[in-house]
Amino acid sequence: MPYALIPDGYSLKKVTKLQKQAVNEKRRHDDVVALLNNENTPLVLAGVVTAVLLPIVAKQVADDTGVSVDVVSDSIKMAFYEGTLLGKITKFTQGLDISKLDILTPRGLA
């Protein structure tokens, strides 16, 4: 007979197979709820989807326009970096002397 940690005071008890299955399903459910409640989950999913779909979209655009896949990929990357806040910050901070930023405080940045 298997053992399981039962949440009622976290005691280790002998459980039947059905009870162990119920405990495992409850833990799996709690893990999914925690994942869905995490504020970073949409960003991670968007990153994964983009990483998977970007080569496919680049190849399709290259085939439709007759341009090299490398040119299309570089154009997509350039559009991303120039059209997002990350790209604007990167462009702004090029050539910036970081040692002059020590006068800024977290309160001054808010």
C-alpha cells in the first residue's frame, strides 16, 4: 500500500490507490492554478510561440516575396527592436556614460 503526505497537518499516511490518485490530481490542479495566476506566464507563452512561429513566418514571407530568408529574419528583428520599448531604450543608451547615472535614486526613477 503506498504512502502519501496528506495536507491535514502534513502527516504521512497509508492510502489506497484511489486516494493517492486523488492527492496527485489535487496537486496537479494546484500547480496549474499557480501557473495561471503567475503574472509572467503570458510573457513566457508569447516568447515560446514567437520563437516557434518566427522561422515559419519568415520562410513563408520569403517564399511569397522571393527574398532571402535571412533578409526577412533581419527585417523582422529590426522591426521588433525599433518598434518596442526595449529597442528604444537600447538605441537611447548607446554611447551613454553609465557612471553619470549614480546620482539617480530609485525614487527619482518612479
